Amino acid sequence: MNTYPHEYESSLQQPQKFWQQQAQRLHWFTEPTEILRPRADGTADWFVDGELNMAFCALDYHVDNGRADQTALIYDSPVTGQKQAYTYRQLRDEVARFAGLLKKQHVKKGDRVIIYMPMIPQAAIAMLACARLGAVHSVVFGGFAANELAIRIDDAEPKLLITASCGIEVDKVIPYKPLVDKALELAAKPPQHVLVWQREQCQAELQLPRDCDWQQALAGVTPAECATMQATDPLYILYTSGTTGKPKGVVRDTGGYATALLYSMRTVYGIQPGQVMFVASDVGWVVGHSYIVYGPLLAGATTILYEGKPVRTPDAGAFWRVCEDYQVNVLFSAPTAFRAIKKEDPQAQLLKHYNLSHLQRIYMAGERLDPATLQWTQGVTGKPVYDHWWQTESGWPICANPVGIAEYPVKPGSSTLPVPGYDVRILATDGSELGANEQGAVAIKLPLPPGCLTSIWRNEARFNAGYLREYAGFYSSGDGGYKDDDGYVYIMGRTDDVINVAGHRLSTGEMEEVLAMDPAVAECAVIAVADDLKGQVPLGLVIVKDGVDIAPEDLSQRLIQRVRDEIGAVACLRQVHVVSKLPKTRSGKILRRLLRQLADGEPQLYVPSTIDDPGCVAELQQQLGR
Ligand code: COA
Ligand code: AMP
């Protein structure tokens, strides 16, 4: 039955009633009665007088209600050959014990804890243990370098940092501890203690008494109880790239997030308790927070924590193997992962070795799902494939095919319809609303539904300036797009300096800051260019200072290494060109769109009349070899 139109309307017309009903599906210590409290800036606080604990809802509740022996989490690691399953009871007990250890380390409600971990169960255990105690976790993706970790440390001011001795990238062991040590040296406000999970692939050297061995320290620890949290208490801070060098600490509340995730598990993913969800991402990204850790557990489902890649671990059949092994019902990853599979196994020969009869649906997000990848995945698997659009800031899907309450035909290039709770509008630069098929800024009418960011950590001004100021009464998503005649939403890409590289969100502004620090660089620009596998990749263009004598190839290599050292391997800056000029307007603004067209070798260039030196276009074309 199609209940979407009714559900969507009531979510916007009677948000209090709608979300109160959704919240009733959760276990609260104190049920909320004040559902929505408007703030002066147009946003809102949700379930303000409700009390709950996220880890209780995700684990204890299920242990107490018949799911104690059901599998909660499966760790599957082709890079180490390990597989391990945890029942809800086992996971709850591990989390309670680790929370006891955090308590012994003097971590208490409201303290921040940074988690810098690879994709091992201990990462999820650490997150859930923080939630159990009421400490605010901030997970930092393992592909970020020491400097990025230090920036996050100084912003979050954690009491404790939790790490593992190493990560494993296909067959490369990446020691984490030297990166952590360096980050602590760089940080102005380093935490006093570091807890280290030692992996057999690499033993980390501990600096006593600052560092502590997780396994040894657990001996004799008393498990901790769940703290009672206000719905509005922060559960986590997740840093994401903005337009400047300083990442934004997206703050997520507890009660709104739990309610929204549980709602989305049913409505967007159609997951029933006991079903299996395989989200091939990383706990360092929002996808990992919402749908590897919290969402599936809140729903009483089984989640898979996969330490591997879509290809090379060992081959392009890796996802299909996991789907068969664990009778996966829903698979979710980034389009880039499926493009990688398609590139290595275009005829999907490997897929034929696996039984995908339990797989009901495949989801993709993190970047636009290009029609070719959609069609290929549909074709080879014979399963419905859904694009859905969301952001670190939203925490859960904004536009999706709401399969749990209705099924709409898939239109390639569209992430389908706004999810109940989200009033999505397309706006012109003057803030007026655009009609069907007119492209503009994608904005969401305030208040945002539960689960979305409540602020930027200790930076209300940046929250206001970054999201609320551009269009009065709306949240600006930073994406451009349009709606068609049927109300389907098409997201066409960012309108700011944020880029998406292999589903990883990065800032070109941040890369420019790193390049500009080099003593040889007078001016620079980093733009995103199209890439068949990764969707986009960054490309650097630099002008050398007068009088500096350095071979362009040497400078290029030095700058590439600089970005790798400062931001991390994940930045994927592989090309830096030394050029003599950058195209600018007469007022000195770099013409980035023109640069992108030049770098992509587009035959039809749009050269604005405001360009100060039209001659530089041909010169650049030559220098870029286009
Ligand atoms: N820790 C340390 N290093 C990491 C890392 C981590 N967690 N993740 C990535 N890196 C490194 C890689 O090893 C690589 O290093 P290299 O330059 O020395 O080779 C670099 O960062 C770039 O990684 P990546 O962009 O992932 O490229 P890849 O070639 O290793 O893999 C894909 C390509 C498409 C297979 C991979 O990017 C992928 O699976 N993407 C899906 C992303 C995703 O899940 N996004 C979340 C949204 S759903
Ligand atoms: P992140 O915060 O890392 O989740 O990245 C969010 C950004 O990724 C969005 O603002 C979009 O630019 C892009 N994005 C995510 N999902 C999609 C999608 N399904 N279609 C188009 N763009 C997407």
C-alpha cells in the first residue's frame, strides 16, 4: 500500500504528532512530551524532555526483549582472514566492560573521546561504550594524516584517544600509533591518555604512563551501566570538510537521531528486525555511524563490519561473497565501489559463483549515482538499485525511494523523493522558489526533522553562516539540483569547494591551503576533475614565485607529497601542474568553472566576459595538454 503521500504530508503539517508517533517505537527512560521546541534561528530541538540512552536502545533493549542470542554484528575481514560474530548479549557485555574501562580512565558524561580506528569490531565497541557512558565520541577516519587528527583534537579537546596499532589497506599494514604520536605532538590540547588495541599484524610501542594497552587494562574492570541522557545531549561530533581548511564538527543529538534512524531503517531500507544489512563504508564516515553501527542495531537487525575493499580483497566478487555468506538482505555502498567492481569484472563473472537469493535491494549514496553504474548493477544482479541523497549534516537520507511505505519507479539520475520530514525546495539566488525542471540551490525548509545536525561544535556562528544565512528560513545543503514534473529530486553536485573523491568528502580549499604553504608557490587553485572510477579527483594548478628555480616535475612531486602528509592518502591528489597564469575575473576571482572545463578537456568552453586576460585560456590549454 502506498502510504507515502499521506505520511509525507503529515510529517510536514503535523510534525509534532508525526514524530511523537515515531519516537514511541524507541525505548525511552522518560517519554518525551515536549516534541519540538523552536529556536530563534528557525531550527528546533527535538524531544527536549525525553530521556534515553542510545547504547541501551541499540543493545540492552534487544537483550531484554528476546534478541539476546541473535547475531548483532559480524566482523568480516578478508585482509586478515578473520571472521567473528557477536550476539546482542555478547556485544552488550563487551560494550559494558569497555565502558567500565573508560570510566576507570575518568571519562564521564559530556567528555569527548576521539576514536581513530580501522574497521574492526573494537571501533564499534568504543563508539557504543561512549554512548553508554554519555561521553561524546568523535571518530576520525583512518585515512587522514596526523595533522588532520591534531586539528580535530584541538577542536574537540578529548579526554581520551582510542586507537589500534594498525590499519590494513589490502596488503599494506599501516601503523596508526606513529600517526597518533605525531598528532599528539602537533596538538595544542592533547588528551592525557591513549588506549591502544594491539593487533597481531603490528605491535604499537606504548609511551607510559600516557598510553595504555586496551586488552591488558580490561582485566578486572567492572562493567558500566547506561547513563541517562537528555534527548538533546550530544551523542557525537563528526568532522566533515567545509570550504576552508578547518573541518566542521557536526554535532548530533541523541533522541532525535535515534528516532530518525529507526524510522529510516523501516521506511527507506525496508529492514525488519532480524534481517541483515551490509554497509560497505567506514565507521569514520557518517554512513558508518548511521548504518553500520547505530541504525541496524536500533532496528534489531544484524550489521556487517567489513574490513576490505570491493576489489582486490581478493577480487571483484568480494561483496557478492559477503552477501551469500551472511544472507544479506540489504547492501549499501558508494557508486565508486560498484564502478571498481564493474571495471575489474565487467561481465560480472564472479557474481555467478554466489547465491544472492536473500538480497532484496542495493542502495548507493555518497555521490551521484551515474545512470551507467545504476544500469550495470541492476542488470548484473537483477535486484532493485536505489540512489539516495544525504549528507554528514543530515545524518540520514533526505531523498530516497521510500520502499518501506511505497515503491516508486526508479528514474536514473534521481535520488527519488524527499523523505518524510524533509521539505525540500529548489531556490534561485534571490531565494525565490523555482519551478519544475529549473535548476537551483537545493534547500530544506526549517525546521529540519529529527536526526540532523544541531550545531557545529562550539561554533554556533559557523553553523549559522554556513547553513542558515544564505536563504532565510531554509537550510542550504550546498548542493545544486532540480525537481522534475513528478517531484523527483536530481542532485547535480556541490555549489561550493567541497568535492567527492571515491565517496570521500574533501575540501579543495583545504588542499589549496596546503599548496600555498610551500615556499615556491605564489598562487594556486585546486579543482575537481571528472574521473571514471572515483567520480572526481583533485587537480592542482600552481604558479611559481618569481626567482624560484625548481623543475616543474620536482615541485609537483613535492606538493603531492605535502598534501599526502598534511591531509592524508585519502586526498588522492595525484596531479599538480605548474602553470604561468590562472584565469581570473577583473576583480581577481579565480574562474573555477572554466578551469574545470579546461582540465576536463571540454570542447565547448564557457569563457565569461568578465575574464581579465582572455589570452591565458589558450596558454592553459597548452600547458594542461588539452
Ligand atoms: N586508512 C589508511 N589509508 C587509507 C584508508 C584508511 N582507512 N582508506 C583509504 N586509504 C588510502 C588508500 O590505501 C590509498 O592509498 P595509496 O594512495 O597509498 O594507494 C588512498 O588512501 C586512496 O584510497 P581510495 O580512494 O579508497 O582508493 P583505492 O584505490 O584504495 O580504492 C575504491 C578505490 C573505489 C575501491 C575505494 O575508494 C572504495 O571502496 N570506495 C568506497 C568509499 C566509501 O565507502 N565511501 C563511503 C560513502 S558510502
Ligand atoms: P557526505 O557529507 O560525505 O555524506 O557528503 C555529502 C555530499 O555528497 C552531498 O552534499 C552531495 O554533494 C554528495 N552526495 C551524497 N549522496 C549523493 C547522491 N545520492 N547524489 C548526489 N550527490 C550525493
